[in-house]
Amino acid sequence: MQQNSVDTLLSTILQSHEGVSDLFFIVGKPLQVESHGELQSWPDDSEASILTPAQVEEVASYLIGSIDRLKVDLRDNGSCDCSYAIEGCARFRVNVFRQNGNHAIVMRKLNTAIPTMDGLKLQPVFREIIKEKTGIVFVTGATGSGKTTTLAAMLNELNYTSKIHIVTLEDPIEFMHTHQKAAFSQRELGRDFPNFASGLRAAMRQAPKVILVGEIRDRETMDIALTAAETGHIVYSTLHTINAGQTINRILGFFTKDEEELVRERLAQTLRYIVCQKLVPKIGGGRTMVNEIMGSNMRTRETLLMGEGENRSYAEIMEASGPYGWKTFDMALIDCFTNNLITEETANLYATSKSKLRAGIDRAKKLAGIDETNTGSLKLQTAGFMAIPQTKG
């Protein structure tokens, strides 16, 4: 397979759809394009467009090329990660894997323009987050929820405002930051360091003020990240968790039960913020980001040390700290509904606690002067009451 043919194919697909985030090469289906969160077949759903095992394997072999590490990963682990670029057009994060005995490929389109906090419309609390000088900040969410984009915007703000050294450990490098006030050292897994644990250990000797760890995947990396946070660095990283409570449990889950008390103490000392995010369908098309945000205060530290209980929960902490920009997902969904960004149906679909969401939406409607007493099953049947016959005493 020739580079020109691959580049032409990918360029044509990108030009044919708006909002492309991912391309899927799966045997037995036409090439799938994810646009604004929905899959579409390319060029169509005809029999002639269905991908064969030979076609997918040919593309996979081309993307892997002659890099032995990727071949070994695919052979031994069933998948491998790499990157691909079309000069002047687009860059992709690529995962080649095996499914049902065949090759399959997912290509995530990477934005070439560095995102900004204003451009993403991040809440004011994010400017407080980047003021932290030590500790650890987690940005979490499912795959494709925009974690890397949010972190890139935060680092971009630091790049233009702080004279510091920033070291990033990424798999692969997604946004290429230019040097502004900050000095950037961006390192890629497999090319510049063998694994996140060794890369993070080395980063602590590279005099950074800020360290970005693309993803924490194992106990050793988490342990070193906490150590870096304890020794005067601010560490940003991601986890595939969907809320603050699950994030804490995932961190504890990297360690043994005997280590839990010590890890809780370390988290109480170092954890600064947990930002969880989801992308939800927006009115008029596209998606909007909703965030759950929890910072550190006395109640947070107490709950980290003792665990959640009857009178201690991360949700209650966030609800009580709304004036500081902290919020649960349900609070964020209610805000989006109030600002006409999402429908009530969407808010209900993504709610964590449907009863709390229902109460919040009812309050929002009341404040907006929306009267529902004449709709649906709540409609007052006045005529029926008037028609009830009077009985004689």
C-alpha cells in the first residue's frame, strides 16, 4: 500500500463529514466514520463497501510499518498504539487490534490547533485549578470525552502565563505546544521512553514545575505520581473513571488492602482536584461538555482518610461547595438545561441521581416561570368537578 493512496483516502473522508472524531476499519462493515458522536458508513452501506480481512490487514500493516515494538505488542498483547500524520491536513492516534481472528483499526483524529480555555468555555474554576503549584489533578472520563483536549487547554494557558518547565509524557503526542513563556519538553511513549513509570521517574530529575502523565495505568506509575506530587511538583493525569467517587476507588484499587490507609493519607495530602467530564448531545446538533468537579477542603480530606459513610459523601461535599465552582454531574446537567443547551430528556438520560435531577429541573422551571399544571396528566379537569351532582342531605 502506498502512502499517497492512504493519505488520499483519509483526506477524502475528512472532507466529506463535519465533526469527524474517529474512523473504524472493521471486517464485515463499511468503513465507519464517527461524526458528532454518531457512526456513519463511508462511502455508503452497499455490499461493495464492506471491508474484507485482506483490506483491513493491508492498512494495518502499512500503519505499523517496520517498527518492531508495535509488531511485538500486537502479537503478544493483541493490540498496539501508534500515530499517523498527513502533512498539512491531520494527525491521528491509531490503535490496531485483533478481533474475531481479524485485524481492526480505530483512528482518532487529533486537533492540530491548540485549544484554549476560553475557546472551550471552561468554567472559571479551571483558572483556580492551574494556580496549584504542588499536588495532583485528575481529569477523568470515558474514552472520547475530551480529557486530553481539556488538559491541553490548561497547559496552553500556563504556557502563555508562566515561566516554567513543563514535561509531558504522552501516548502519542496529540497537541504540539510551541514554546511561549514556558519551556515544553514533550515525550512520546515508545519513542522517547519505554513506559510511563520509567518516564515519570526520569521526569522528576528534569527540573519540571508541571508534569503531565497521559494516563496512569498501573500501581508503579500511580505510586511515582503521588511521590512527585509530594516533592514539590504539580502533576496532571487522566483515568478512565466516570465520577469523583469512582476515581478515588480506582486509585485505591492500584494498591493492596494493607496499603490502603497509607494511600488514603497520601491522597489527603496531595489531591487537589478531580474533574470528570462527559460529552452530551446539544440542542441544535453537536455535543456539549458537562463536568463534575471536586476540589480539596477539610471535608474532602476527612472523607479521603475515613472513606464515604452515612454523613460523608463526595456528592454532598460538591453540592455544598457550589459557590467555589464545584459541582456534581447532576448540578452541571441542570445548568445546561437552564441555559437551553440540552433538553430535559438528555439531562434525565445522563443523570446520576434522577430524583435530584428532577427536583433541580423543577426548580429551574419554576424560576423561569414555566407552568406545567395545564400539560399532560397534570391537567386540571375543572369541568369534571363542576359536573359532579349534588346529593340531598
